[in-house]
Amino acid sequence: MNNNKNKLFEPALMNEALKQSFIKLHPAKMFRNPVMFMVWIGTLVMAAVCVWIAFGEQSQGSFAYNLIVTVILFATLLFANFAEAIAEARGKAQADSLRKTREETPARLENGETISSSQLKKGDVFICEAGDIIPSDGEIIEGLATIDESAITGESAPVIREAGGDKSSVTGGTKVLSDKIKVCVTTEAGESFLDKMIALVEGASRQKTPNEIALTILLSGFTLVFIIVVVTLKPFADYAQTPITIAAFISLFVCLIPTTIGGLLSAIGIAGMDRALRANVITKSGKAVETAGDVDVLLLDKTGTITIGNRKATKFYPVNGVDEKHFLKSVVLSSMADETPEGKSIIELAGVNPLSYQIQNPRFIKFTAETRSSGIDYDTIKIRKGASDAIKNLVEKAGNHFPSETEEQVKSISSNGGTPLVVAENEKVLGVIELQDIIKPGIQERFERLRKMGIKTVMVTGDNPLTAKYIAEKAGVDDFIAEAKPEDKMNYIRNEQSQGRLVAMMGDGTNDAPALAQADVGVAMNSGTQAAKEAGNMVDLDNDPTKLIEVVEIGKQLLMTRGTLTTFSIANDVAKYFAIVPALFIASIPALQGLNIMNLHSPESAILSAIIFNAIVIPMLIPLALKGVAYKPIGASALLRRNLFIYGLGGIIVPFVGIKLIDLLVSVFI
Amino acid sequence: MNTEILGIIAMFGVTLLLAIPLGKYIAKVYAGERTFLDPVFNPIERLFYKVSGINPDNEMNWKQHLVALLTINLLWFLMSMGILMNMGSLPLNPDGNPSQSADLAFNTTISFLVNCNLQHYSGETGISYLGQIWLMFLQFVTAGVGMAAAVVVFKAFREKSTTQLGNFYNYFLKSCTRILLPISLVLAAIFVFEGMPMTFDGKDTITNLQGDTVQVSRGPVAAFVPIKHVGTNGGGFFGANGAHPLENPSYLTNMVEMFGQFIIPMAMVFAFGFFIRRRKFAWMMYGVMTVGFLLLAIPNINMEMNGNPAITQMGIDNSLGAMEGKEIRLGAAASGFWSIVTTVISTGSINSMHDSSMPLSGMNELLAMMINAFYGGAGAGILNFLIFIILAVFISGLMVGRTPEFMGKKIEAREMKIAMIIALAHPFLILVGTALAAALPQYTSATLANPGFHGFSEMLYEYTSSAANNGSGFEGLGDNTVFWNISTGIVLLLGRFLPIIGPVAIAGLLAEKKFIPESAGTLKTDTSTFGLMVFAVIAIIAALAFFPALALGPIAEYFSLY
């Protein structure tokens, strides 16, 4: 699915986009974009002028010159439409490649009937067995299965999904590898998140975001200013007895209104959603991407985001007087049946094969929430390992002493961010196992980057405050919520929001749904429950908790691209004035030759050069609009300086050079 | 260095030094904190409130502020029309000057009501002393209105989130009594000592050196001139305004009058900083305004001092500078400097004929008014500047990847719409007004003093001056006709009240929004980088909107001359 990641212009997409460029000339579509709509009107007027000249009008210059102006204006329109069309085509292609996986698979209903996936309705229940492709998004209501989600996530390792709990959601297009599940359809055909996203990209349901509306107001304002400037120029010129042709008026107007940003504006917005999709994040609205750029606080789950999935055993501490080998044996035996990653890591650390010990009648004791310990019974020996207070309870109940040495050991492990497990044999303490969280490599740098963006990171963990504090410090997050319950998250978000901050969080469980809904940007994991996915405004197909960071950068890029291209577009006007204004008046006011600082060849070549530059700058900036301006977390003022220098100063200089070069070329023909 | 230039620098430096403490004082006045003038003014103000039945502690939202502001202006309008159209038969008219015609009274009233003072009459013959005193009253209160409107904006940014923006009458009255009045009194004392007339007697008669008898107009000039400048009004007692020897007798009065114009707009910038507890932000604003001011003023001083090449060609000594239309006692440098001071600050008083300025000096005078935010009028300047800040915040906010915010408030579609309408209104009024004048030569061509480019500049200047509420004129224009009186009257009204309503509305809307605390990702608005951005926005908007018009006026004239 990442096949066209690096290519900006696929030939197949180009064809589609070219076709769309013409279809989008429909006035009702043009009207959505006030700036380009004015160009559209300008083109019509010029076409009328051409006809007028063809019927013998003498005052408007040659037919060829007027025709060229008309054609260039028309090209400007096509370029702008093309920018939007190519952005749409790319987004659609991306979404299509995701959708392809879920087209027309047979679905076996509960009653044994087999229908096509497209006929499935919300509430239908279907059955999938090993080897089946899941026909639709849904929730497991019965059973457990391993599922290959690589078609969606690109992750080859199979995942387990089971009824009840937070891992009950399945995605259409993924494949069941083992076992049998009963699934209830949760979305109507054509209403899945992906379908919604495709509709957004295609423009059918694309609404302007608040920021886009505000920017359109600014651009419309600039367009209005230039309507005033150009209309009042007519009586001014008459007063100065300088006849100005309609072509010159229209050219001046089209050059001055912000066509560059006007033509690229919707492409930038679509490209933002498209970039999110390329990161395997489905957004439910364009606004969500934009809001992500504004996020002030990021709530991150510890596990999976900050630390690598699970804790690992890192050290054994036998109690004074206990033989180390004996301790090792007890540790290994008690963890033999422990399937958790922690349990496995204990045996790994011990480096002993548990089967090498000869034991009689082993009975494995499972972990329960009441005992908060697990272990093994064999012969007359009972080994238990568990949380220190649980073991302490056990030991003291039997009338034995819980060694102060162990007590201290436990404390020091906790304060170093570890989790202590105490091991006891027949209610006597043998020693302590230290489990440690492994902080993901490179995560500190990412948090540093976030801090420079001005984003506060908050770690959410079920750990006790001591452990949480240690990991928070080590990973470099700004704050943490320890022993977090779902309502803690909710309260934290509310509190931050009441202080005016925007909060983003990621979640998967039904428990998370209220918090996801409360957060300004809620990213639900695709593996999460339907409730979570409905509550959030984005869905991450990769189930990757670090994705939030990418989403924030995509949002920032989106706004920055708009801002920089607006600046560039407006700064361009300076050079265009120096090209066109002398051209308008030189014939009657030779003194104004002094303003022709670019020394352009003739009034006609000056006007043509300006509008040619104005037209071709749009396609030349399409790659930038689609890729987005690079975000650098160097602080807002430095970023502004940098962008002002590149796009502001560049926007003043580039057209001087460009128009002069085009003029050199045009003057060969005139 | 040239003493003429040193004099200017000294005056500018003294103003800055005094503006900072005055700003602090003004901030205290509006915040209701104790000041050393309390014992004097508390009883006076209490009397006002008692008589009028106004409760100064009654908090208003931004809409109520605007209603109060517009209502009080309507009352003054009616009173003014009554006085100006009947003053010929009212007391205090020793010279027997006539009442004004309806259209002239309309223009005079509007232009004084909007703090502009575009005068289509001459003080010597066109108005009685009662009329002059009434106009002096308007000069006080309209400056007070502008300042009160600015304080509503100050208040909106001082609080984190509020709809309660203080009491309009309280701000207004305090502006007049505690700020404008004391400064005007000090200036008046200086002027009287420098020989400015202060009398209710009619014309005096003198015999000049040639032995002819000359009638000399006089009146309560020393009372009138201070507020004319301190309130950034600019309406002259005499027709020749600050070029008249009795209205600006000496080099010292010239400098003090310039100080008078500068002091309130500058101090208001610092008052803003003190009031919202962001002094650095005030310095950013001051920096942008000063750079803009100097970029206009320095070339003007230079061009006026260098003289006119056409005169040099005639073999006439031009070493004193371009002295056409200037007073020899003031000189080219001080006149060139004044021409920008009075145009950036919407005062519109003159000490030389702007019609005779060098072409690009004239362009700079026009540009100063087209921008109308480098210091600007009392209160009004900050309001205009706020619009540019909003636009700059919006574009630069996007450039750093955040939804734009200013002072912790998000700038969204509604604020942008208002800001854009106000930013558009100024070029609209100027360009459409000038276009009408150019398209209707039957009303205008006979009133122009010059043909060609310069005639065009005269029309452009008249509307620019009106829209900017400046009030100075390219004095070649014979502007007391029905066409000019009515058309500029309308431009004056819109040019005054739109830029008050807009920024107050924006500030009011922003004040209602949730406050967003600053983070490292927030764009700081008190930095030189942001200042540069504001400056760029101002320069680009002014340049883009007015370049073609300027090209046909002063720029064409310049290229024809050199």
C-alpha cells in the first residue's frame, strides 16, 4: 500500500487529474473559490474581447495579443484546478488501495446463508473461520481468533481478537488465521471510516475548516482591494488621458489577486488528509488534522509508547542467608507456567531450563486479582511470587517475619522505576526479582522535539507514583498520571481544557471512549472497540501509539503550508506591479519609464510575462503544496524568521527574476 | 551637524522621554489607580456625574460602549449645526463674521466631530469667536472619544476573559479632564508667553513699514492652539493654520506644537503596554511606528532641504531648501519634518503649504495618511494599528503552524471579517472618492489649482486626508463647494467611525473568548521578528492598494521633474 509514496505524479493519476481540471471549470464548482472565480470571470471577459476584436474593434490591440492573454488566463484556471484534482486523485488512490482489500468478499451468516459483503447491514451477524477474509468491520460477540491484519497495517505478526474486553474489534479485509468467531456488523456498507474519509478527499462532503474559512476571508479581502484598485484606475487613467486596454486591466487584476494561494488552497487541505492517510491514520474531518497542529497537551499511554510493551526481569536479589542456586530454582519454577511476557523474561534472565529440575506433582497456581500472586505447589513446597504487599500479607499471616532487608530492597527498586516481585517459599521470603521497564530508544529525542514545539507530554500509567515518576524523568515527559483510572484521564483532559489548552490522546478501550470524545484530538486504535473508534476523530490503522506525534506534525505542516504560500503569493505582487504599472502608462506618460526597473522589452511583453509567471507559478508550487512545508521545531519566532525569509523575501525576489527571464523569452517573438 | 536637524532630534528625544512616564500616568488613570491629580479632579468629575446622572462604575460590554459613543456624537452633531448656522447673530462676534451655509456647516461639523478638522472656511472671516470656542470644545471631546474607544480595547486585552469592559463615560471624561486638559494648560501658558493672542477683542489695526494700515485678526488663539495639537485635531484658528505668525509665532512654539501632536499618540502606546502589563509589546509597537515614521520623515527633510532643481536651473539660490510655501522663521528642515509629523499623526495642522512640497515629499505625506497607523491620532492610531496586528498575527500564526492567536485569544473567521472590512474601507474611501472626483470634472476641474499630475495629487490628497481624519490639505484646492463639502463629509464620517467600531468589536469578541496560555509553540507578539511582520503587512497593504494612484500623481511628477 505504500507503492506510490515517493512518486508525486503517477501517470494514471495525471490523466484523471487532467480530465478533472476541465470538469472543475463548472461555475458552481468555481464559485466555491472566490479568488479563482474572479479569474474565471476575467477569462470570460477576455474571450468576449477577442470576439469583439474579431468583429472589427480597433481600440483593444491586436487579436493575437488578446487571444494569448485569454489562453494564459485559461491556463491559470486549469493549473489551479489541476492542483486540486491531483491532490484528490492521490488521496483517492491511497484510500482505494486500502479499500480494495475489502471488496466483495462472501459473508456467511449465522443461519448458514452466504451473501456478499456489500449486502451486509448493521446488526447482521456473520461467522468467520480460519482462512476466511473478514467481510466487514465489526465486533466479535463470540469466540477468539488470531487474525492477520497485515493488509491494513502492514504489520506481519498476527494479533489476537476476542469477544468482550478491548480487543473485540475486527476490520474488514483482514484474514482469520485460526479458530472461529461470530461477528456483529457495526457499520452500514459505505459508512465505514474509510468510506467517510474517501468522501472527504473526493470533495463530496468536504467542508471548509474554520481556519480555511478565515483564510478565504483574508484572500477575498485582498481580491476586493484589487477590484477597487483596478476599477478606480479607469477614471484615474481617463483623467491622465491614458487609454488602457481591457486586456491590461484584466491582466493587472489577475496578477494582483492572490491566485497562487487561491489556486492551491484546497489542494493543501486535501494533501493534509492524504498525508495522514499515508501515515495510516484515517481522519474523520479535515478539521481534526488542523486541530492536531494546535495541540498543547499530549496524553500518551506508557506501555507501547514510552516503554517497549512489557517489563523485563533485570536482576535477582536473594535474601541474606538464602542460597543463590535455591533462589534461582524457586524463581524459575514459580514462573514456569507464567505465560506473561514478564514471566518469560524471568526464565530468560535465569538462563535455566525449568524442565531440568525434577519435581513431583506440580500444581500451578494462577494469578488472581485477590491473591495478587501466582506460583507453583509441588511435594510439600509452596512457592509464591507477587507484589510485595501481597506476599507480606501472606508471610505475616503465617506468623513469619517479613525481612526489613527485603522491605528496603523493594523500596529502592520502586524508586528506580522498577517493579519488585517478592518470592516466598512456604510463607518465608526468599528474595526479590526486579522487573524494569525498557524505555524505547530515541523516545527522549521525540519528547524533546515535542517540547520545542511547545507541546506538553503526559504519561498515563497504571504504575505506582514512584515508578511512574522515575520513568517519566527517564523518558523526559513533562507530567504523568500514575495509577490511572479512566476517569483520571478524563479529569486531566477537562482540567487542561478549562485552562484553554487543546488536548490530544490515543486510546483503544471502551473505557477510553469518553476521554477520546472529550479530547480535542482523539485517536482511536483500529484494534480498539467500536465505541472508542466512534468517540475519537481519527483512527490509527497501525495501532501505533507514537502516531500522535506524527499527526501533530502533519497538522502543523498543513497550517504552515497555507501561511507560507499566502505570504509568497502576496509578496509576488510587488514585482508584478513594477512589471505592469509602467506598461499601462508608458505610452502616454513617458516619464514613468523610470518605474520600469526590470527594463522589460515592451508594454505587451511586460504584461504577458507577468501573467505567464502568475500562471506557471501554480504548477511549480504543486509539489510543495502536496508535500507540505517542512516543520522544524526551532521555536515560533525562529520559525517565523525562517519562513519570512524564504517565502516573504523569496516571494519578492523570485518574480523579479522570473518575469525578467520570461520577458527575455517573450520579446523574441514580439 | 546642522542646527536645524539637531533641533528636530532634540524635540523627538524629549517627546520620547516624556511619553514613557506620561504613558504610565495614563494607564493609572484608566485603571482607576491613585494619581497625584486626584484631589483636583475627583470633585470636578463627581460634579459631572451628579449633574448627568451617570454611574461611572456601571460596566458596559463592547456593544453598549459603541452605542454610548455614537449617541453622544449625534448630540454634538445637532448642537454644532445649530451654532455654526446661526453664529452670525449670536454673541462673541466682534468682527461680524457671517453664519455658515448648510453644506459648509455640515462639512465643518463633521470634520470637527471626527477629529479631522478639514477646514473649508478661513478662521479670519468664516467663523465667530463663539464658533471657535465651540470648535475648541469639539477638539477636546473628540480626542476624548478616540482615547476612550482605545481604552475599551486596552481593557479587553487586560482581562483574561470578560464581557465587562468598563464604563464609556468614565473613560471619556477622564481622558478630557485628567489628560488633555492639564497638558493643554501647560502648552497654552508657553504660547501666551511666546506672543500668541488671547483676547475676545475684534480685529486690531497696525501700520506696517510701508505706512499702510492693515487689519489683523486675533482672538482666543492661545486657548485654541494647544488642544488643536494635543488632541491631534489640527484645525487652525486662522486659515493659514500653523504657518500663520500669530498661530505659530516662533521656532519654540513650532517645536512645542510638534511636541503637542506627538505626546498623546506616543504615550498611548506606552499606556497600552503598562495597562495590559506587557511593556515589551508596547516597545514592539513603538518600534514599528518609529521605523515607519522615520522612513517617511528623513527623506522629506532631505528633499525639502535640497531644494527644487527647477528653481536651481533658473539660476536662483536654492541653498535654504525648497522654500516655496514655507515660513522663513521655521526653515525647510522643520517644515519637512512637520509635514510628516502632522500626516502620520492625523493632526493635519500645517506650518508650510503641502501643495508646494517636493513631489516625493508629497507622496510621503500621502503615504503617511494612507497608512494612518504610525502613531496615528489620539486613541485612533492604536485602533488602526490593531487591525494591522490582527492581519499580521493571522498570516504569521499560520506560518509557524498554529491557528493564529493574539494575546491568548484565537483569531477566527469573525475577527478576520471585521479586520478585513476595516482594512478595505480605507483604500475604498480614498480611491473611490478620488475616482469620483476624477470622473466628474464638471464639479472638480475648476477647483484645482494645477493641471495634470499635481492636480490629481490635490484630489487624491483631499480624500486621503478625509479618510484618514487628518484634515490637512494640498491647499491649492478650492474646496468650499457643495461637491467637496458633501463628498468629503461622507468620507470623513465613514473614515472615523468604521475604524472605531471595527477594532472595538474585534477586541470585544476576543475578550469573550477563552484565554489560551502561552507555550513554546505560541508566536510571541512582542519580538522584533513579529514587529518586522507587522511592518511588512502595513507596507505591502499600503503599497499594493495605492501604488497605481501614486504612480499617476506624485511619482509621475517626480520623474517629470528630474
